Amino acid sequence: MTTMRALVFAGIGQPMLEERPRPQILAATDAVVKMVKGTICGTDLHILKGDVATCAPGRILGHEGTGVVHSVGASVTTFKPGDRVIVSCITSCMSCEFCRKGLASHCVDGGWVLGHTIDGTQAEYVRVPHADGSLHHLISGASEAAQAMCSDVLPTGFECGVLSGRVKPGSSVAIVGGGPIGLGIVLTAQLYSPSSLIMITRDPNRLKIAASLGVTHCITFGPSAAEEVMALTGGRGVDTVIEAAGVPGTFDLCQELVAVGGTIANLGVHGCKVDLHLDKLWHKNITITTSLVDTVSTGMLLKLMNSGKINTDVLITHTFSFAKMLDAYSTFGAAAEHKAIKVIIDF
Ligand SMILES: [Zn+2]
């Protein structure tokens, strides 16, 4: 049997490099991809903490990255062996009720399965179900590592933050959370020319990066953050506030910041319940959205990367060889200490 190396969720707090059998084509719609560039997501850290009950120990992690198609099933039409591809974090059959409504995140035979309910991309080879709906061809106008940001980071920020948050020309926008997704929102919110774009996060390094990407105001997350935003907005608050952290304190802040008629777009992965202050919000005509990325915007985002209108290079702060995957996890797990945003894995 041909084997490969893979990063496995061996138990709570235990990422392990193991030898595993190489994946085979199991269905006519499958592709097997040889990985070239991988990365680690905050969600992988959640799995390692035991926050994701649906991901069982023994699972190969990872739902992002790029590679070369190694083999395809008989009914795959868009991709052939040798094609260089981006693996989407969302697997889509393109034909079920949800996929037809543009809700591929809830595909009845897919959605977020890679590195979750089936083996993922942090391995030398990965089997991608429904390849025609779940892979994208690489573009020529950006680095391969930068394009790995189109697996999850950029479409999630754009769809769950910018689109769900209804960012409009001239509107005011605040982003609570300066991780890779929060910074992806900074990049894509500017497609709509908001009049103000406020980054609120605790990490001074991330505020600095946000400033370099074009935010109009940087505010340190803490007890005075709401007051500072109110001072900037004449006491009105912001039209769109995007929750990109996923803890009760940040969701509380979003409720303080939203203006009359505004939108709170939640995309943080919440591991516990939060308070909803309806006593303060009931009369403010606001909207609260929740969303999981459908990756319907990936093709459009790749076109913008190809023409240089979006550049994700700045999100990539560290590169590790796959043999050093455990070091990559320690660095990404202590991101503030290492000034890490996204780590790239070279296979
Ligand atoms: Zn589907």
C-alpha cells in the first residue's frame, strides 16, 4: 500500500504527524489532489481544543490549500490530472436543494466536510468529493500561497461579513476581530467604498496591519472601545458591525455599536451562548445575520486577485515545510506572540 504523511487530530490538544494510506477515488465525482500549499485555520485550533464535537479523533485536519490534480473519477468534467487547483473549504454537489439555492455550506452531500467529517488537506494527498463543484483552477496573476487564501479566508470574510453585513458606498463599518478573516474583510469591504472602516482588535500588530490595508480608524478592543466608536460617529454608531471573533464580549460590543437601521453580521464561531440585549435593541430597526460561507464568491474573488485589485500576500506571515507541521501549529496557536496571521505549509 502506498502511504503518505498526514497531520491527524489524535485527541484533545494532540496534533500528530502520521503515516496514512494514500486516498483513492471512491466515487465517480471524486478527485484526488496532491497538495502543494496548505495552511492552518482557527477552526483547526477549535477542533484540537475539543470544541467541534462532530470531528472525531483520528481525522486528518485541514480544509484549505492548493495542489495538483492527481486522479479524477469517471464523471469529473472540469478538472483532469495535472491541473493546478484551489481546494474550497466547502464541498458542493451543485444539484441538491441547498446547492441550487446558493447555500452550498448546507449541501446534503457536502458543505464543510474536509478536515471535519472526512479526511482533509493537511496531508500529502486529499480526496475531494464532488470535484467539479469543490475545486477552482489556479489563476496566473497571484502567488500560489496567496491563492490558498481563496479556500476559506477571503470568501468567508466577503460573504459572511461584507455581503451579509450589507456594506454600501458611503456607509460606516466596524470589524470586531483582527484575525485572518477580519483582515480579509478589510480587503473586500473596500470594494464597496465605505466612508469609514474601523478595525477593533486587541493585538497592536494586527491593528498595524489593518491600518496598512486601508482601514480609516484603529481601536484597541477593551472597555473604552464603544465610547471611541461613538465619538467617531457623532453618537450614532455604525451601519454595519461585523463580529469576527466569536466570544460573548465581542458580540456584546457589536450590539453597542450598531446604528439605527444597521446590521450586525456574525461570522465568529461561537462555542457558548451569548446575551441578546433586546431591551436596548428592540426599537432600533436592526438586522442580525448569521452565516457559514457558501463559497459562491470564490470565482469573482479570484478574478480580482488575478487583476491585482485584491492582494492577500500581506496575510501570509510564516512558511513551514510539511515536516515542520507541528511547529506551524505551535506558532499559529500563539499567533499574537509570533505576530502570525496565516502560516503557509509547503508540501
Ligand atoms: Zn449539494
